[in-house]
Amino acid sequence: PTPIGEHNEVNMSVAETVDASTIAEMEEMISRIRSHKSVEGVMIMDRRGAIIQSTLDEEQTTTHANALSNLTAQASHIVGMLNQDDELTFLRIRSKQREIAISSDNGFLLVVLQNPNVVG
């Protein structure tokens, strides 16, 4: 997994545009979220899918970022189409083996991957 605070070349340019206090807040949030037993991974990206932070390996990060940023954009479009005064703030997907929670706020997407079958 990519350690918190480290960025590969792909996401370095995005991370450089985020101020240090925001990065520190993100790292604290990721640490807090990861403390839950059911959490398998956490990603923070911009709305275009550019990675800012990820606890997943590079391949998983790229795959999830592409798919989930596209899905979030489509869901956001549908919400706006149904009601122009509304906007997407949270998206939750659950399967038998995984739950994906996506929170959209301040131009960022927070993605939490968890196993819904973990007790505790």
C-alpha cells in the first residue's frame, strides 16, 4: 500500500496543488477511518479521479479511481438532472463482499472500501 503522505509520480502534481494543512487533515482522517476493523482501504481524489492519498497499492488505486470517479460523475449528473437545485453528497454501493462509500465535498472525493461481513 502507498503510505500516507507519500505520492507516486502520477499523483504528485495534484498533491502539490493541495496546501499542507489540508494534506495533514486528510492524513488524520485516513488514519481515523483505517482504525475500523472492516476498512480495507481509503482513497482521496479530486473529482476527475486524480489521486491525492491512497492506502491501496498502485494498481488497485488506479482501477478504483478510474471506475469510481466515472460512477460518481454519472450519479452526480443524474441527481442534478432530477433536481437542478440538488447535488450529490454521498454514494454507497454494497455487494455481498464489499461496501464502497463515497463522500463528495469541497471538490474532493473520499472513498472508503470496507468488508461489510467483518464483525466489530
